[in-house]
Amino acid sequence: MTFDFKKLPRCGAKARSNGYQPCRQAAMQNGRCYFHGGKSPVKHGFYTKQAMQERRDLKEFCYRIRYEE
């Protein structure tokens, strides 16, 4: 049994860099490809509440060391 990838629905997102031509990548269930709206495979957690609080605490600690001695 063969699968014809040419019959898959296409992403359709248009970019200024290619003269507003539609993207030709295969679309996911949300209608966009991985580049234009898919879930990122990388989870970095930079903006989690815990990470932001840790950065605030570190910044405050460095300030205290520098100016309160």
C-alpha cells in the first residue's frame, strides 16, 4: 500500500520573504505546519512562574551583595 503525500492538506501560511506565496508543508490538524503554528518540540520553561521568581531572587541577591555591604 502506498501513501500519496501530495494529497495531504497544505499549511497555507504566507510569508513576506517568499513574495506571499503559501507554505507548501503538510498541515497538521490545526491547519498549519510545524513551522507556522505547531507545538514546539523544545520545552525550555524560561517563562514559568518558578523560573521568573528564581531570576528575581537572584537579581535581588546580587543587588544586596553589591550595595548593602
